Amino acid sequence: MDRFEFYAPTKVYFGKKQETKVGEILEKSCYKKVLVHYGGNSAKKSGLLDIVCNSLKEHNVDYVTLGGVVSNPVLSKVREGISICKEENIDFILAVGGGSVLDSAKAIGYGVMNEGDVWDYYLGKKEPKACLPVGVVLTIAATGSEMSNSSVITNEEGGYKRALNHELGICKFAILNPELTYTLPNYQTESGCTDILMHTMERYFNKVKTLELNDQFAESLMRVVIMNAKILKDHPNDYDARAEVMWAASLSHNDITGSRTYGDWACHQLEHELGGMFQVAHGAGLAAIWASWARYVYQEKPERFARYARNVWDIREADDIKAALAGIDATEKFFKEIDMPINLHELLNRDITDKEIKELSYKCSFEENRTIGKFKVLTIEDMEKIYMMAK
Ligand code: NZQ
Ligand code: ZN
């Protein structure tokens, strides 16, 4: 890794009550009209939406609202948002919620500023030229979308889930108050922690010569997330634990632990199909698939998995193969401990059929038009085998 690019321009406002500043931030930025975008009921119920809207009113920032974003956000809502933005001359989108709301906001921003059908940009048929500026008041530590260049959207027609990764989609600012995550159900908290871990793991399991600094940063981040995920299971209102994972979420996916470009990302691709077809929580889907992927690929570079086992899980085993396998077992045990599923049966609460596995693999291979992964390049046959192992 003798060359890399690093770009993380998001301004972060971290800590208690930072959400009350949102009106002041937007007033200073001189935007004319804001779309306040939110999800189901959580932001209303917690009072956060009122806090945000009151702050905008106090600072004379004009706005309209659009709620109803679902987990695994859908294209129809994005299209609705694009129409509203065009009718109302919106020039800034404020997401109030989690990764789904934020990704929907980014998609609306792309749709407003680029010609034609926004879905074509998610299919990679066209490259976006611009995006409306987006900011976020975050309510869940998970995807890192607040500092990442990604937006992931599901097209309900066919259940296809696709990502658009472009630096135009990086947030202008992110308001991160760990207290806003107290109201999360345990399952979402732990699913979020799993996703945070996985954004670092996807980068860590690579075949390039990395910088020692990046590797040790990644290992620290993983240890901190594991420790705090366990604390949060029994103490959801522990501010310090919430703060650790919230900051880890952002740093796990803003490329500071290593570049996205040399990472593997196969587990994310395999999971996105699960999200598109079955609307499962993203982190839970990753937990269900990871150990099967790891056991399928670790022999490509066992010393990397052995290092992970020793430095993240304190496994004292001299033999690389044995250490690698012990590290995978330890990860699986941890997922169990935080009530995450470790196979597809546990994820879906039913058996997955062979026909569904074929469909998942077909979609994941973009109808046999791509391979996935870099640690080991996976063909459609490999994808099918991994889904089968995860059954
Ligand atoms: O809709 P509401 O009522 O807000 O409920 C949400 C939702 O049901 C709830 N929730 C959020 N904050 C809450 C809360 N409930 C109580 N209290 C709070 N403070 O939690 C549920 C999950 O929310 P969601 O936004 O869907 O979760 P997450 O942040 O995990 O986002 C998942 C989506 O992001 C994509 C995933 O694929 C998935 O579609 N990802 C986006 C990435 C990116 N843009 O960089 C990277 C990731 O790898 C991922 O693919
Ligand atoms: Zn993820």
C-alpha cells in the first residue's frame, strides 16, 4: 500500500445536546430551504424531531418534512423525496435517524441534481455529477454512513439492493450525540455494533502490504467495539459505552482504518442480497454470514486470520492455521453472546430453501456478470457454497 487517498471532509459535532445546534449550523451555511427527512416513529416518539424543528424555527431556517423511511430504504420513497425537493426548491437535506434515513437522503440528493432515473446511478450505468448537500442528526451507531461515501438503496421491484459509492455523497456535517441512541432496541444496538466491526474487518482482511499503523488502529477499534457491545447488552444507558461505539462507527467507515479500495467487501455484498430479499437488519445479516465466509477463505492467507486471532482475541496459539480457526470460533461465540444470529436459520427464524440460495447468488453475481471479494475472488458458485455453509 505505497499509495492511497484519504478524504474525510465531514464536520463532526460530538456529545450531549449537540442536536440543539442544528438550526444555528444551517443558518450560518445560508441554505434557503431544508428537507427534514426521517424514518418510522422513533424520532417523533423520542421528541428529537421536535427538538430539531424547533431549532430550525428559532434560526429562521425554512423547512419541509418527509418521514416514512423504512429500514433497508426503498426507491419509491427516494422518488417521493426527489419530487418534493424539486417542487419546494430544497437546497439542503437533513437526515434525522439512522443509516437508512441518511442513505435515502443521499439518494434524494443525487436524484435532484442528476438527469434521468436515479436508479441508473445505483446500477452503475451513469456516474453522478453532483449531489445536494446532506447533513445528519444520527440516532444509531452502525453504518458509518455519516462519514462514508456510500448510500445503499433497495428497489422494491425485484428486491435488488445496490450501493452508490461516491465522494459527492459524503455528509457536510454529522451531529453525534450518544444519548440519542439510548432508546434503541437491544437487537438494533448489537446489530449496529456488528456492522461497525465488519467495516473494519472488511478492510483488515486484505492481501496487500498494509501500514502497521492502520493494522494496529483497526485492531484497537475492534477490541473497543467488542468490549462495549458486551457492556451495552446489559447496560443500554451507559453513556461511555454508547460514546465509544458511536465514534467507532464513524471511524470504522471513513477509511481511517484502511482504504475501502483494497478491502474485501464480499460479506457486505452477500448480506445486501439478504437485506434486499428479506429486509433483515444489516448487521445481523453480516453476523449470520461472516463465519461461513471466513472458514471458506482463510486459507488464502492464514497468517492474516492468525494475527486477527492473536491481536483481537488474545489467542495464544503458535500454529497459524489453528490460531486462524480459533479466531473465527471466538468471533462466532461473541456474536452469540450479543444475541446476533450466526446462521441464516437464526437470522430468518426459518430454514432457507435451496431455491432462495440460488436466487441470492444469482442476484449477488449481478446475474452472473461479476465476481465479489478480493481476499479470495468469489464466483457465483463460491457465493452459493458460502450461503449453503451459512444455512
Ligand atoms: O424508522 P425508525 O422508527 O427510526 O426506527 C429505526 C429502524 O427501525 C430504529 N431506530 C433508529 N434509531 C433509533 C431507533 N429506534 C429507537 N431509538 C433510536 N434512537 O432502528 C431501526 C434500524 O434503523 P436503520 O436506519 O435501518 O439502521 P442502520 O443505521 O443500521 O441502517 C441500515 C441501512 O444502512 C445500509 C444498510 O444496508 C441498511 O440499508 N448501510 C449503509 C452504509 C453506508 N451508507 O455507508 C454502509 C453499511 O454497510 C450498510 O450497507
Ligand atoms: Zn455495513
